[in-house]
Amino acid sequence: MIVLGIESSCDETAAAVVKNGTRILASVVASQVDVHRPYGGVVPELASRQHIEAIVPVVDQALAEAGLKAARIDAVAATQGPGLVGALLVGFSFAKAYAYGLGKPWVGVNHLIGHIHSLFLTSDPPLFPFVALLVSGGHTSLYYVTSYLEAELMGQTRDDAAGEAFDKVSKRLGLGYPGGEIIGRIARKGTPGKMAFPRSYLDPHGFDFSFSGLKSAVRRYVDEHPHGLEKEMPDIAAEFQEAVVDVLTDKLVAGAGFKNCRRIALVGGVAANQRLREQLTLKAAPAGLTVTIPPVGLCGDNAAMIAAAGYHSLRAGKSGNLADDVYSRKDLRS
Ligand code: KG4
Ligand code: ZN
């Protein structure tokens, strides 16, 4: 089954063509980063307008790269939520109309389930069950994944998401937007441990996360050390990153122990972070865990993961209704 996937939940307009939920025939991502950069974050109204401009060319490009005419598509899958409502509406409404026009089925996909499906686009996907950590700009959530469409939430952030913490700290340090990528790059030139930022484990037996204390500690450090900050920047970035990485990797490994499960996975935009990828791989080996992390290109928002999730929803008998609407919040809903 060939599925056209569409993603527009935040600041990326994406379309992809995926065969049988595993083989990417084309994946196109149009980033709006340059539009939002002057504002230091995503401006929802601008995001919606950009999606409107980009959606048709992006879908056309995906079909052209796949070498397929629209009529060869068997179904359409689009992100239904969570995300920015105005942004979601563009891709979701487009998908409904496109599928209706082609006379093909279509299905709405939960963006979080979509991120988990980035794992099934890898050459060595994890077997069920596995414990997956989703780390993105909007979520930091630990799941026990038992099937293509079912995942139990084990814990989540009580305040900022990990990616949000990267973005806010970058802004506070004057490093720019988008913060995660910039901090990751600058941290490579620094050494963690030159100053001490807190690791918040909350309940050591629980799986919730908190990054607001860490964010405040960085702010305090910067306020109290106004001179020579530029020279210290790589070390500040490295120590901040290390604090996030320590907590994320420890909780994911502990989550696998709690579920007596030997397989773990890391997904979402923050999973592109090199230090996080390396440290997780290092910690997993002695614990006897098999780790799956998608290639960097599939960590951030993309439509291939939406097409893959849509394929499994359709196979499970789900299909969209023209009255269906997008949703801004909600955890897993497939
Ligand atoms: O999954 P994603 O593309 O969109 C959401 O669903 O939120 O994740 C975006 C987040 C942003 O907060 C961004 O700063 C973060 O992922 N990010 C990174 C890196 N690349 C992107 N965070 C840390 N290190 C990176 N290399
Ligand atoms: Zn995402």
C-alpha cells in the first residue's frame, strides 16, 4: 500500500510517499525556520500562512521524487494533532480534500504516534514491546510501546519539554534560534562539569521529568557572571546539555528495567542531539539493552513517519470522516 503522508503541526510543511509503512519513496520537508528566526520562536499565524503557500508545491515535489502520479497513491495520512491548530488545519484539510478528489481513503494521525513510527522506517526496527522516549519541542514522554498503535504513557515532563528547554536556554544565552541545534554545536567545543547545573530526577522511582530548575540555574549563572561570558559559553552549553542528557538517558534505561524490557528507543527532534545519541548508546550496552535511534533526518518533524503510522491505522480498519477535526492537545490518540 502506498501512502501519501502530510505533516503541518508546527513549523515544517512536509509530504512523503511511503510503501507498506517501511519504505520511503520520497520525503520532502520545507522548513520555516528563516521566517520565525527574527522572532526567536514559532509565530503561529505566520506558520499557518507559510503552510498554505508550501503545501501544494511540497506534495507535488514528493510525488515527483517518488516518480508517481497522484492516482497511484492508495491512501492519504495527515497529522491531526497535537500541534498548532491553524497549522494543523492546513495539512489536515488539504489531505481530506486531496483524498476525496482522488476517491481514496484517508486517515488522521497522532503526531506522537508518528514520531514512534520513525523507528519502523529504519533498517533494523525494534521488536515489540519496547520502551521509547519521545523528546521534542512540545513533549518529553516515556512510553511502553506494545504494538504499532498502542503505547502506555509511563511518565512525562511536568513543565518544559526537553527541546523547549534547549530553545529557551539558547535564547537566554543570546545564541539564537533554533536553540537545540545551536547548543549542540557550541557544546562540542566545551567541557561539561566546569560549573554545576542541577539534574532533576524528581521521584527517583518515577518517570516524570522537569527542566524548569535547570533552566533557572543557567539563567542565575549568567546573571551572576556578567563578565567574560562569551569565553565560557561552550562550557555553559556543554554542562546544560549534559544535565539534560544525564536525566533523559538514566530515566530511559531505568524505564526499561522497570518494565523488564530489553529494548529501548529514542525519537523526536531532540534525538538528533549527538551527545544524547552517544551517551544513550554507552549506557545501554552494560545494561544489556538494544537501542534504536532513527537517523537524524527522521528525528525532526517529517511526513514519512506520518505515512508509516497512517498505514498501520488504515490496516487496523481506521479511516477518516469528513467531519473529523484537528486537536491542539491530547496525548496518544491513534
Ligand atoms: O520533533 P520536533 O522537530 O518538533 C516537535 O514535535 O516539537 O522537535 C523540535 C525540537 C526543538 O525544540 C529543537 O530545538 C530540538 O527539537 N532539537 C534539538 C536538536 N535538533 C533539534 N535539541 C537538541 N539537540 C539537537 N541537535
Ligand atoms: Zn514533532
